[in-house]
Amino acid sequence: MKMAQLSAVSDTPIATIKFYQRENLLPVGERTGPNQARYDSTHLRRIRLVRGLIDVGGLSVAAARAVIEAIDSELPLSETFGVAQRSVSDLLDPAGIDAGALARVDAIMAGWCVSADNPGRLAAASVLETFDEIGHVDHRGWFAAYASAALLVAEADLDEVDALPDREAKAETVVVGTVLGDALFSGLRRAAQEHVSALRYPATHPNPARVTEPPEE
Amino acid sequence: MKMAQLSAVSDTPIATIKFYQRENLLPVGERTGPNQARYDSTHLRRIRLVRGLIDVGGLSVAAARAVIEAIDSELPLSETFGVAQRSVSDLLDPAGIDAGALARVDAIMAGWCVSADNPGRLAAASVLETFDEIGHVDHRGWFAAYASAALLVAEADLDEVDALPDREAKAETVVVGTVLGDALFSGLRRAAQEHVSALRYPATHPNPARVTEPPEE
DNA sequence: CTGGTATAGACAGTAAAGCTATCCGATAGC
DNA sequence: GCTATCGGATAGCTTTACTGTCTATACCAG
């Protein structure tokens, strides 16, 4: 496959493909001459991965490069998890986070075994701090529901990774699952909000909304 | 309170406060003279809300303006929900989404009552499409776990809003909950991944990670 | 074998977003 | 009166993610 075809089939401008190569998001093609190279399905797949991470997952180019390097590396899987996790959240200075908010996060995650510098823990604390500053307090265990849900999802994530055969597949699923999983959940959550709201307040949904087929079992 | 104090107490540069005023994210102060104005705690609160939406929630300035206008308006709560939902996801063209991916989302959301153009439904479908293009298929009900978790969270969100007294409080919670809720969940999810992973593979976590206090009941 | 198109690689240019800095005339408070 | 600060307007800056242009080849249809 030549450049023009790769561009056509991936629906990505040639200039952008060249940019991704410069940024080490995409390997250069197999050289067949001084100004000729050939591309194959691995390049196509990589372009789709990059665009998925950037467009759907919302990663920056730099973050996408970091997770792609983690997939390609031979690092242990737990390291890959760490890279993926850091890629989806800007790095927070642990010192800059309110101790009270951290304590509340830890209360919500009661019984969990999580290292002190886990980026998710710090990110959650800074969210709680923000809720606090705006004057929103969790009276009724609102946030605890988030923790139960997060645990449910994390179990499913690990189940999925465990079921895969080799490191390469596991690593890519860890990254893709971490990045796209956030996007998937937030989409489903918004749909669920409409569903729950429609159930509770039928009056404000006068025109019957779409109902998906209930499972037939 | 004068500009310098507002800047100091909100930890936001004067130039940035002026920028927010220009962008209609923040009302101008109460005028006390041709070139003097006074600010109060509502301005401080608003600055914190704006910074929370932008820094923690990751909204653009334009999206932050949209949701703030929705809070201030007298629109029915269901409209406010819609504005908040659209603010967290770039608008997707329903025509550009793979029908197969949409069908799979609908299968995951079996029995839910959701309108066809719900932005969350479309966003989830485009995530599934991306999973597909990269060659990740959901064999074992991975995504169904996301849907159950999303339902759990949506119930909690609605519970929280229902418990509030007036429209103003409900509207702000809808917006803040939608925007910051995504960030909170993804943080907790990442912490939960470490927890689950530590439970399943103690060997790769040689140094005992932090364990939060289990509930004492 | 020849001319139009494609190619790799280097590098400059662009557009949007989100601030940030400077200037101006006026005024507040000592 | 003097100096710091004010509101308001406008211009400039920095980063990010491309996009376009240029050059020297190389492929390929006729």
C-alpha cells in the first residue's frame, strides 16, 4: 500500500499521516527506495488507534504517544496500567490537594487497597475539593454510589484483560479500555440519566422516547 | 470587595477575571462610580464554579458559558440536563454513526427508555465503533457491566437532585454533577483498578499499598 | 523515453483556544 | 497633591494540532 492509499482507506489527510510519523505515533513505512515506502495493515490499524485515542478518548498527541510507547514496550502490565492512567489525567501535585478532600475520598473507597499516589485517588480528591468550594456537600451517600459503580467497572475491566492470551493483546486492551472506557461510561451514564428521569417523571416526557428492546429471556 | 481582593481570594489573576467577564462567564461588579465596581461572594462563588468546570471538568470556555447560562435561565430542569449533557460531549452527527454500533449500544441499554438523539447514546455508539475498528470485540459482557454501573450512578444523580429544595439548587447540581461526576467516576475507576488488581495479583504489589480504613459497622 | 503525478523529508505557516500584558483616563484614599 | 488602583479596550503571547510548500527524486502511462 502506498501513501495515497493509506490516506484514502484511513480517511486521514496525507499531511496528518506525515505529522503522526514525525511525532512517533506511527512507524514510517518499509522503505523500497530513496523516496518510496510501503505501508500495510499494521499502519492502518495504528492510525485508527491513534485517532481513537485522540478524537474519541480526548487524549493530546503527547499522551497518545506515551500510551502507544507503553503498548509497544516490554514493560510489565502493571506499568502499562500506570501509563494509561496518567495519560487520561493531567498530573496533579499531591502536595496541592486538600487533606480533607483526600480523607473523604479514602472514606468513600473504604477497604480498598490503593497506593497513596494513585492518580485516580488524587483526581477524585480534587473533584471533591471542587464540589466543596462550590458548596455542594454529599449528604446522602451520592459519591458512595460512584465508588460501587467504579468497582463494578474495574472488575469487568480486569476480567476482560485476564481473558486475553498474550501480553501484547493485554497491554493494548489496558490502554484502550482505560482511555475509551471513560468515554463509554460517560455516554452510557448520560443515556441512563434520561432513562431514570423518564421513569420517574413520565409527565415531562410526553412524547414516548425510544425504548430499546428488553432482553428476551 | 474590590478587584484586587477578589483576585487574591479566588487565587485568579486580575487579567483572567476580566477575561471571564468579557466572555460572560462572570457578571461585572456592582458599579459604584464611572470606573469603580464592587464584588461580593456571589462573584467569588461563580469564579470557583467556572474554574471547576474548566480545570477539573475539562470544559471549554464556550461550553462553560453554555451551562452557566442554563443555570441562570428559567428553563425547565430537563432542558438544563440537556445543556449539561451536550456540554460534556462534542456534538456528533447522528448520520455519521455506524448503524451497527448504534444497535449494539441499544442492546447494551436493553429496556432503557432513551430518545434516539440522546447525546450519550450517540457518544457511546461512536466509542463502540472505535473499539470495533481497532479490533476489540466484547465477548464476555464487558460493556454490559458499564451499563449496569451507569444505571447505578444515574439513580444516585437523580436521588441527589430530587432531594434539593428549589430549581436554582437543582439546576446547579445537575450541571455540576454532570460535569464533575464524569471526572469523579473516572478517578474512582482508576483507583478501583489498582485495588482489584492488587487483590488478584498480590505478587506484583510487593510493597503493601495503602489500605483505606474499612467501614467499622 | 518522456512528462505528469506521486513520494519522502524538511520546514514554515496557520487557526483556534485561553489567557496575559499594555495602555488610557479617572478616581480613591492618604 | 500624589500614588496606587480601577474599569475598559485592545493587542499580544503560547500552546496545540495540524496544514501547506518546497525540493529532489521515482514511478508509470503513453
